[in-house]
Amino acid sequence: MKRIYIYSLLVALSLSATSCKKYLDEKPNNLIATEDAITDAGTARAAIIGAYDRVQNYYASNYPTLGVMPADNVIFNGTLNEYLQLDQNAVPVDNVITVAAYQNIYKAINSANSVITAVPAVSDPLLTADEKNKILGEAYFIRALAYFDLGRGWGGVQLQLTPTTNLSSLKGVKRSTLDQTYDQVLADLVKAEPLLPEDGSTRNRAQKSVARALRARLHLYRQQWSDAENYATQVIGNTKYALVKPYNTFFTAPFLSTESVFELTYSTNDKNSYWNLWYPSSAGGQYTLKPSDALVAKLNNPAIGGTRKTLIGGTGTGVYGVLYNTTSSSVDPSYLIRIAELYLIRAEARAQQNNLAGAIADLNIIRARAGVAATTATTQADVIQAIEDENSVEFPFEAHRWFDLVRTGRAGAVLGLTNKNYWLFPIPYSDILSDPDVTQNPGY
């Protein structure tokens, strides 16, 4: 009986192995391979919209939260521990916000990679050469934006430049340095710009000035002051973009104003529910993110905030942020690049090159729009500090303050966070476990 049992077991295992092998060799019946998915004009158009949708996914809530919560303009006011961890700069490797942002950014990269790989081979008379170039330019821009956002949040990362068609394609991809990651961002922007169309009235699709604006930001982060000034100037010089008055016009109807160089559009069928984290329960929100007392004092001070006090609503202990203000309809855009940022990029780049008159002129343009008097700063150090302060009140609820303090090395002085290991977010623990080529950031 024992021999019969062992023989039967071996036969069963043999059949099971054969069956498993056959099953694993089958193509998934609920997925379409990249080479089969992008084959004509319609699927190419759908694929680039899908890539934008991936960017929407990480900018709808998680990534903007990473840009504000660890800094000093926004504090924790809820019950969800993952936000408290960010507020206290004590982020574990399984923090759900950092994990979701990191993984969704890579999904955007993979979508862009699929477009970059497949679209050049599409032969369809309905897909003109100009449209094909436009789609490819948008894909390069999306990949550049995604790697830039990874770099400033996590440091040097794995550079995956082809679509993930199987698990073996991920093997052997080590983490790059931050410089190498930013080099890839620049390479993609260099490819994107000539392919993208000239600027039109749209604000929610990449155009030439959108690539130039991101390049200005990239050069600022890399302290390449002359290049930052040059590319900011190119965008500022385009008459299709202009500051709007009063200040709150850019975030109240109508959207897609001349203030926006690039924003992401949502709809009632594709919602941006970020407002829910900002509004109090009386307005249907969770009130998890709250303006700090220090920020409220600045915005309410006519000499600092000016008309930017419209960024906050409520009174006393019930003050809340209103950058996202359509509440239940959830159609607020995500504001990625505003023309105001380009003026402040150029101001900082000029100040760093000791062109103080030019820097002060740009700074005062932003202050004047907000109804604030001209700066009294005169020395290089004071002008640079004044630009930092202006950035803080101009973009308090957009993904700037935390990244600005990190890139300038000021997170220690301003926030008391002297351990530079915590100026980067941790690589998700699940990614460390699943990929032996991924190494953790120091300190985690």
C-alpha cells in the first residue's frame, strides 16, 4: 500500500506540474499586450490619455500631500495615522501615502514607456505625422515629470525606460544616483520639446512651454542658475500666459486660466476628491489637512498675504484651506505649473547670479499681483530669503514648500529636521521585498 501511495503521489505531482506549466504559459485573458494594444490612431490616442490618467492618479491627493504635509504651512488635524506620520516627519516604510504615490508614479512611467515604444511603429492614415509627434512628445514629457517627481521625493531611483511586458524585464535595474535620474529627466525634455505643438489655448495637455517650464524647474533644483533663468524667460515671454487678478481667479471658475501653464483636469466621472481632506465636516470634508497658525497669520497680514488671504476660509480654530473649492462636484484641477512659479524661478536664479535688480523686479511682480508692497530686501542673502518667503505664501497648498526647503538645504533650519536622511521618503517596503535590485534610502 505504501508503494502504491508513493507512486500515485508522484503521478499526481507530475500531472500537476504539467498542468501548471500549461496554465502559466497561457496569455492572460484579461490583459492586452502592448504590441497588441497600440496599433492604430484610436488606440494611440487612448494610450496617451491613459498616461495622463496615471499622472492624475498620483496628483489627485497623494503627491500634493507629500509636498505640503512634512513642511510648516499645513498641519495634521484628523484621525488617520498616515498623515500624522508625515506631519511629524516620522514616516515608516509602509506609509500608505508614500507607497501609493511612489507606485502610481511608476505606473505613469510604464504607460509613457508603452506609448514611446509602440507609437512609432503605428501605420494608420488617420494618425498624421504631426499627431504622432505630439503623442510621442507628450509621452516623453510625462516620463520626465514622473522621474522628476520621484527624484525630488525619493532621490535617485530605478530608471525603467521600456514597458514592463514581463517580470524578467525588471531584473538587474539598479537604483541610479539623483544626478543620473535628473539627467534622464533632461534627456526626455530635450526629446519632448521639438515634438510638442506650439502653445495654444489648452492648459491640460503638454505643449512646448510646458516642457520649457519643467526644464526651468529642473535647472533650479540642480542649481544651474543661468539655464533656469533662460527657460523661465522663454515661458514668461509667451503672451499666452499671464498672471490673473484678483489672486483667487486662477482657482475659481473658469478653470484653465492664463495663469496655468499646466494643470490636470478632472470631471464628475473622473473626480478629484482632494478637497475632502481640507474642508471641515460641516462642509462635508474630513478636515485632515489644516493651515498652520503661522501660515494663517501670514495670509491675514496685508503686508505679507495681501489678496492671498482668499486661500483660507472659516475663522478662529475652524480655519481651513480653500484652494480646492468645488467640494461635492470634485472637479477641481491639480495645479502643476503656474506662471507665478516661473517668475519666482527666474527671480531666484537671478539672485543667485547676483543680478539683484532683475531678481527684485520679478519678485515685485508677484507681490504686486497680490496687492503687497515692493520688497525692502537689498542684499543678496535678503533677496534670496524674500523669494523663499514669497514662494511659501504664493503656493502654500501646492506641492512646493517641502521640496523647496529640501532642495535649498533649509529643512533643518526651518523645520528643525537636522537628520538629512529624513529629507527623502522611504522606498516602499513591499518594493524592497519584491525586487532584490532595490535598495532602501539611508535611515529607514
